[in-house]
Amino acid sequence: MAINATGAVADGAGSFTIDLIEVNSPQRGEVLVAIKASGVCHTDVDSLNWGGHFVLGHEGAGVVEAVGEGVDHVLVGDKVLLNWAIPCKTCFQCRRGNQSICEVNSPVTGRNPDDGLAHSGATMWNGEPLKRSFNIGTLSSHTVVRKEAVIPMTAEIPFASACIIGCGVMTGYGSVVNAAKLTAGSSAVILGTGGVGLNAIQGARISGAGKIIAVDVNKQRLEMAKQFGATHTIQASRDDVGLLDAAKRVAEICDGRGADYAFECTGIPALGAAPLAMVRNAGTAVQVSGIEEVIEFDMNLFEWDKIYINPLYGKAKPEQDFSKLMELYERGLLQLDELITRTYPLANLQDAFDDMLAGRNAKGVISFE
């Protein structure tokens, strides 16, 4: 039986419409979730230019309304998080623990990303099947997803705070903890203090970093960075090409030799090489924001023995990592409530996009409650 839902549908021409959609009952291995909150991410804006029609959104939390056959890890009424990187658990990468780069289901790295979709016709719009962004499409009052995308909530967290675990929190925190494996007492630079950058700061703080240096052009966001654990802040100039001047200030803070780790969280392709300028010899630079463009590198920035890594989704293993993040929240170590600057109804999605792009929010959330 179909449910009449409301969703944000990409129009295929760089914008979106809020419209009624039909969400059908889950089939075998699927779960129907009533979305209670969905995070707003820069990727949602980028996706408007992917072409075609699909339901927007990929950070979601909600309540299970129905389950198909073969689903036994959640029950109707359970509170759940949604995970966009759906692992098959059997491919070459999944068997080696690299679930975030699954070779089958991943919408980014998979050979057959449609395997991560619910059945054809799970969502209908104007009488035609409608796909969902990253196979979950959370900017919708209801969604049907594969069971592998559904993670039970194991802590009491407001939906607005919980939903952002599924991308921004996991990406920032995981890039520090899972990918870089930052060690206690070390120094870290975070370039860009939006939603992902703030969670990289949290990952560094929780890992016991001695110095956490936040770099941004936005003074307001640097003040936010202090609240989440930054010990030093640098307001960069927009005219500072490659952030080389900021790198000199980082070196002054780090005894003249640069930081141990640097994390690029700006999403600006021209800054893809910037973390290399921030780290000492044999330091580690991490490109967090997923730049997928051709950019120039000055190979002098690699001198000497520097490591540059480009993890996807903080090397997430959602079943383990989401539980760990919820535990950290319960212990008061991971700030989630404080990240939510503002909530919006779905009808005001454009306002949420505008505030995000202007840097006014740490994190904006669409609430369906």
C-alpha cells in the first residue's frame, strides 16, 4: 500500500521542487522509514547539477514503519540512522575492511551502485519510478531503503542531532580517527570549519591532540571552532593562494616545523594541496572533502617524506562506527546538539541551502517532526 509523502525532488536543471511522491511498501530485505530529520550538506547542493530527477538528501534519522521479509535487526517503532555507503560485505574491498569503498553497492566507487537501491518502483513521482540520492534520499517524509542502510539508534539522541552522524560527523571524525589514526599529544590543522571541519576538530580533541589549529576565512566559524576543541585559530585571507601565509603561522605555533597532521575540509579544489604546506617533514596530509577535479601540485610541498591520503567517508564501517559515535555522545565527549545551528521545515529548504553556503550555520537540519 502506497504512502503519500512529501519530498524534495531535483528538477534536473540545477534546482528542485517540493512535491508529493508515493512511497510503496518494503519488499524482501527492505525497510520503510519515516524520516524525522535530515541534515543539509554541500553535496546536496552539488547534486542539483547531476542531471535527472531524484529525491535529495543523504543524512537521515527516523522511525521504522514497516519491514520486509528477511529483516531481523530492526522492528517497527525502532529509532534508526541511515547510512548512504551501503556495503555488500563480500567484495574485495569489503572483505578487507574497506566498507566505505565497496566495489558493488557504493554510489561513488561501486561497479553496480543500483544494487544499493530499494526495488524499482519503491518511490513513484507523477506515475514514474523515482531514484533517491545515494540510495536513501532523506529529504523526504518517508523512504524505503535496503536493510544494510539502516543502523539502530543505541542512544537517546534528538533526531535533529542524530541525523548528521550519517555523513558530516562520520566523515570529519573518521578522517582523523580511522584514516589518519591521529596520536595523542600530536598537533593537527583543520582547514575549513564547516560541518565536516568541526567534526574533524572533535576527532582530534577526542584523540588527545595537543594542538588543534583551525583555519578559515570566516571569523564567526572560527569562534565555533573554539567551542568544539580548537586550541588556536587563524583567520586566513581570501588572497592567500594555497594558504601559504597561513602555513607560516602554523609553523610558528608548531615550533617552526609544521603540524603533525593537516586536514583539508574546505571543499575548494584550489586548496587540495594546502594541507601539504601545513605539515612537517614526515607529516600526514588528509584530503577530507572529496575533491574530484584535476588540480596542480607543487611537488616541493611533498618534501620530505610527507604522506598524502584521500579517504572516502572517514573509512567508515557504519555498524561499528555509528555505535561508537553514539557512545561518545552519551559520555559527553562528542558534541552533536551544539552543532545544530538551526532547523527548518522542508518548505524552507532553499533557506537552509542559502544559510549553509553563506557560512551562517555549523549545521542546518530539515525537521519533519
